[in-house]
Amino acid sequence: MATSYSQITVTQLNEMLQSADEAKPALLDVREPWEWQLARIQGAEHLPMGQIPEAVENLDKVRPTVVICHHGTRSLQVVAFLQRQGFTNLHNLQGGIDAWSREIDPKVALY
């Protein structure tokens, strides 16, 4: 079975978000509430990892979605779970919010 997700770098995500294209990806931040309070990417939806199973029916299965966590490990687990639920256009943010802060937006706090 072919994978239906990809790894995406923060540079690639930034380019996608800067484009004038209306098909910008959904940003799904799966970190804990305390992490969300410290740092976030503007426009991201916050849905902690532990709440994904109960909220899966409310998520768009076909819209391009970039899943975000602190370093990219939890988000990869969420991507794998969503893939098993039939999601078809998933991207894991390599390096997570930490890489975003270091490489794209230094105003986003490191922790």
C-alpha cells in the first residue's frame, strides 16, 4: 500500500503559505495546550493528540493537511493514525514548531 503522506520542510510549508493559491493546507497542531500557549504558527488549528480519535469525523479527509508538533515525532504518529482513517493528503512537518522558529519565524518562542 502506497503511503498517502509526505514529509514537508518548514521552508516548503512557508512557501505554500505565502502563495496566493486558495488551496493552502490546513495546519493541525497536535501539541498539548501548554505548548500551544508558548508557540504556534499563525492560522493553525489546535487539536491535542489525545483528542484526535474523538474529533476525526470533524476533520476534512481530502484537504491538504500539515500536522505539527514540537519536533515532528508526535505529528508523524497522528499522520499514521489519520492515514488509517482514510485521510488522503497528509504532510508531517519535519522538525515541527522548533524548526519553524529556528528557520522561518524567530518571533515564535523556542522551548
